[in-house]
Amino acid sequence: MSDFYTMGIETSCDDSCVAILKNDRELLVNLISSQIDIHTLFGGVVPEIASRKHLEAINPLIDKALNETNLSYDDIDLISVTKGPGLMGSLLVGISAAKALSLATNTPMIGANHMRGHICANYLVNKDLKPPFVSLVVSGGHTYLVKVKGYTDYEIVGKTRDDAAGESFDKVARKMGLGYPGGPKIDKIAKKGNKEAVVFPRVMLEKDSYDFSFSGLKTAVINYMHQLEQKDEELNKADIAASFEEAVVDVLVEKSMRLIGETGYNKLAVSGGVAANSRLKERLEVACKEKDIKFYYPSLELCTDNAAMIAMTGYLDYKSGQRSNKFMKVYPNLEL
Ligand code: KG4
Ligand code: ZN
């Protein structure tokens, strides 16, 4: 049987990404053109700038991906593009590029769900991972606890009722003046801090609930900083970062392990930008070991937004018989 090549295109937020996947899980190239430098100037992503930057970046990235793999347009068997969730103007750039390419080269195209993509990033790194498993999906805009029952069969069991986990990292970091995106900055300085310095709330919601709520925690951290400022007391940013991070991680670990217990599944895969967090991985690793659960996580570059995960998801959807066509829309609020 001849090889099957999937091109992934991802432009849902502030990174323009193109990747090529060979057959099932072999990643040939994974390109990211980051816009962080420009958005940092504004303290967060400016949608209008993001879509204009995608427009400049996307075609050269597609050419580069083909050049680096010595493939031509004719070799590509499937184009998988993020259809949502994400910023409307950003998504439109990727989808328009994919549609044009698909029509011009007569190649099938499929619209991929970005959040499912984060979960599928795990398959690229962990070749032995097969459903069923529990996935904790923690990104800048979403927080989900999911039963992954099959390669295209997902059941959302819990999600955030207000801020996403990554969003709380970004907002707390912003208040601390650490810059955007805040997650990696907090991760770094928290290592030097005392996680027991301040006791911030762990919001567990109703006893049986798998939902999350991080906005109260964010407010508690910001209020605490205000109080210190008013009293003119010195802020120990490392201690605050470590105490905040521990509060987020406590909730994520507790709920993930409870779902593992309830489902009886013996695998947990974390994914999304916050899966890059070193303390979260450390704690999940220990909790899984105690219960004899196999713990999976993507490599750092596959935790945050990338097109490899979009190629992987699209490939699985296509193999299960799903198809998209030139009338495909964008879905800025798509659920997992
Ligand atoms: O998945 P992602 O790249 O984009 C979205 O789909 O949202 O996630 C970005 C989020 C940001 O909120 C960022 O601060 C967070 O992931 N993040 C981290 C770390 N690296 C990225 N949060 C905590 N610790 C990290 N090391
Ligand atoms: Zn993402």
C-alpha cells in the first residue's frame, strides 16, 4: 500500500502552523510561525493583527513544509484544517488557504476540531496510546475532562464554568507584570517559590461535579496582591506564583484522578498548552504511579498550538469516513 500524507493547517489563535504527517503517526515536519513578539506589545492577542499575520505567513509555510520533506502538492492525500474553536478572523485564513489548495489540487479536505487536536497530539509522541483513556485538556481558552472512548468518540464529562486554566495563568501573570503568555513565566518563577506561602482557594464545586471554576482563584490572587500593595509590603512573586500554581494543580489532579477511578480506565493523557506545566506533570505522574495508571503527555512543542495535532485529528476523522467540502464554515465556539 502506498504511503498516505496529511497536511495539517492551524491558524485558530496567534500561531500560524503547517505540518505533514505520514500514514498513522509519523510526523515529518511541524512548522510554527509565532506571533508572540507582536502580541506581547499589547499584553495579549489582538485578533485583527493575528489574522493579518496569518495571511502573510501561511503560503510561505506551506511551501516550506513541502520543500523540507521533498514532497510536492501531488503527494498530499488529505488537507486537514482547524475549523474551530478559535478567533473568527484567524480561522478564516487557514480555512481559505485549505479550500484553495484543495480545489486547485483536487485533494480531499477535512475540518478538524482544535480541542480534539490537543488530545490527539498525544498519539504522535506516545505510539502505544490507544483509547479508551481519560484526557485532561487544559488550554488558554478551554478546560475539559473527557472520556476518550474511541479515536473519534469523545464524551465531555466536565468543563470550566468561567475562566480556563490557561487563562487564569495568563491573567495572574499579567497582574504580576510577567508578560504574555503567562503560563511559561509562572511555571519558571514558581520553581523558586514556596507553594505553601499563601493558601489560595481550591474550588471543587458540587461533590460529584467534574466541572471547574478558576475565576475565584484568580480574583483571590489579585486581591491578595492589592492588599500587599496597599500595606506597602513587599510582594514575593515567586511565592505567589508557586502558591497559585499549586491551587490550580490540586484541583486538576483531584478531578482527573476521581474520573480515572470512576471510569476504571487505566490511562490518563493530559493535553493543551497548560500540559506544558512542569508542576502539573510532576503531580499527575506521582498520582498515576500510586494507582498504577499509565500517564501520557505530549512533548513541549506539541502541548501548545501546532498543526501536527490537526493533521493527526483530521487523519483519524477521514479514516472514520468523515468528509468536508468547499462550503465548510468556521466554528469559533465549537465544543470539543
Ligand atoms: O493550547 P494553547 O497553546 O492555546 C489555546 O488553544 O488556548 O494554550 C495556551 C495556554 C496559555 O494560556 C499559556 O499561558 C498556557 O497555555 N501555558 C502554560 C504553560 N505553557 C503554556 N501554562 C502553565 N504552564 C506552562 N508551562
Ligand atoms: Zn490550543
